Amino acid sequence: MKKKLVIVLLALLSVVCLSFGLAACGGEEEGSHTHEYGELVKEVPATCTTKGMQAHYYCAGCGQYFNEDKEEISEADLIIQIDSTAHTYDEYVNEVPATCSKTGMQAYYHCACGKYFDEDKKETSIEMLTIPIDKNAHNIIHIGAKSATCISKGWNEYACEFCDYSTIVEIEIDPYAHSYNSNNICIYCNSAWSYTKNLQYELNPNNSSYYVKGIGLSTDENIILPYYYEGLPVIAIGDSAFKDTSLKSITIPESVTSIDSSAFEDCTSLTGVYITDIAAWCNIEFGGYTANPLYYAHNLYLNNKPVTEITADMLQGVTKIKDYAFSGCTSLESATIPDSVTSIGRVVFNECTSLTSVELKNGQSPKTAAKINVQ
Ligand SMILES: [Zn+2]
Ligand SMILES: [Zn+2]
Ligand SMILES: [Zn+2]
Ligand SMILES: [Zn+2]
């Protein structure tokens, strides 16, 4: 019995050995194994600084390399030698123009080997790429200003950020640039602001300003509001102030910052709105669409001239244009809004039937253009 068991075990062993042997690397010595080629390792090309390697298989079991046909090959034979022309171009570097104090540099590529290449990837050098200093290429910034007044010139001063170049540009005297004191007298030229007397005023709750409450005892049809009343600024036109009057024109000074919703209700005779400062006008808080007297008057006059265009210059320094600012203004034909304006209210140009172009400078989106209701 015991002998028979041994024979069976031996037979089993030989079957195992045989099957193992059939699967082993063909014709190899004892200790050999089945190569595991795995995926073909793709060729890594050589560059100007690093060696490459041909496509190959690698058996991790025995550490043997094989070529694409799965023939044994040494690692050394797979190596591709450094190719001095095979540059790896780093990211494209945009041209940096020269300034009045610094050289510039043409657009280029750079390679890890230290070489420089022009836009067409032709080899060049830093010296060749360098753009010489351009004495006139200042970077001008606005460094100071004084406004012109009704009697004196103003100026703008500009300077270069990089060198000591600077220049002053004069601003002509502006005969309308008065500045009124609390007696409505210009502090520069002493001229008096002639305004409509006998209007009705009301002190604002903070006791530091007035608003126009009504036409009072005045019979004028062309009303000119004062800057100051009893020494305090007139900052608003109140509800129903001129409602149902035969008002033909209204002159609104810069001191006014808000107009209530029904201030000009049913003022159907109104044909002109007169202002002295477009920036101040842009800043008025209208209590609604019809609060703006342009809804009835249609014609806006700046220093007695019809406003047919709004230029970037006129809006210099303006940051906000409030809701309804030019709504109903049919005298307006074009508007250019400078990039100093960062906030544009709703329906700013609604019913501006003569307006054919509104140019928005940088920083304003097409969404903004839609918002201002350009027709
Ligand atoms: Zn192997
Ligand atoms: Zn290179
Ligand atoms: Zn300069
Ligand atoms: Zn003056």
C-alpha cells in the first residue's frame, strides 16, 4: 500500500512538472520564466540636452529589454544619443517694447540648453533680441491738475513713470466756471447768480440745506433756482414743487442733487432744462422717470448751448451716471462714455430719439449698453 501511494505522488509530481515546463520560456535553462512584455514603452526622443530611448518592451521579472519585435536588446543599444538640434522650446515670450529708460526684447523662445530663438524658431541671441532704449517712449501718467475758473487758466500736469520727463498742459479760462458762495456771488469774478425770487423753500430735516417746495409767489415762467437760500445750499426739488404750472424753462444749479418724483408733474409747457455742469447733472437722484424735467422739456442746455453730444471730456472725472439722467432728451445725438464711469444707471438714454451713437469706453460690458436702453 505504501509503495503504491509513493508511485501516485511521483506521477502527480511529473504531471505538474510537465505542465510547468511547457509554459516556461522555450528552451531555457532551469530558473527561467515567462517574460512579461507588458505594454510597448513608446520612444522617448533625444533632445538637445537629454538622451532618448527607442520604443521597447521591458520584463520586470528578469530585467531584460526587448526591441519592438520582442527580440532581446541591451539597454545601451536602445539609447538615442543627444541631438544638438532637437531643442525643446519653452513657452513663447511676448515682445516687451523698449521704454525711455529700459531696453525691450523681441518675442522669443528659450530652450533648456540656454539658446534663444526668434518667433520663427531660428536661433538667435539675447543681444539680437534686445530692442534699444527709445528716448521718446515715455509712460505718461497724470500727476496733477488745477481746474480753470471763470477768470484764470487751469492746468494738467503729466509726467513719465520711468524718467524725469514732465509736461504741463494749460486749460483755457472757462467763462462759466464760477464758484458761488452762500450769497450766490462768484468767489472769483464777483458776479452774482441771478435767480428767481419768491420761490418757496423748506429746511431739510438736518437743518443744513433747503429744498424747493413750490413756486411760491413767483409768477416767472422761466425759473432759475439759486445755489444758496438764506446761506444754506439748495439741494433738492421737492414733490409737486412745480406741478401743474405753466413753467417754460428751469435752470438747475450744481447744488441740486435730488428731484422728487412729481416735482414737474404735468409741466406740459416746459421746453428747456438749463444746467451749468454736466457732471453734477449725471449725479442727480431722480425720484422716477418723470421726475427728470427732460421728460417734458426734451431739450437740455449746458451753459445756454443745446446739448447735442456728450463727450468723454465733458464727463471727465465722472464715476456714476444715475438712473434716467438723459431720458427724454431729444436734443442729444451722440454720447461717449469714458472709462472713468464705472456705474451707469437704468434707462439713462430712454426716449432719446435723436441719439444715434453711444460709445462705451473700456471697462463697460455690452450688458451695460443694453441697460442704458440705447435705441
Ligand atoms: Zn523575463
Ligand atoms: Zn536646446
Ligand atoms: Zn520717460
Ligand atoms: Zn465767476
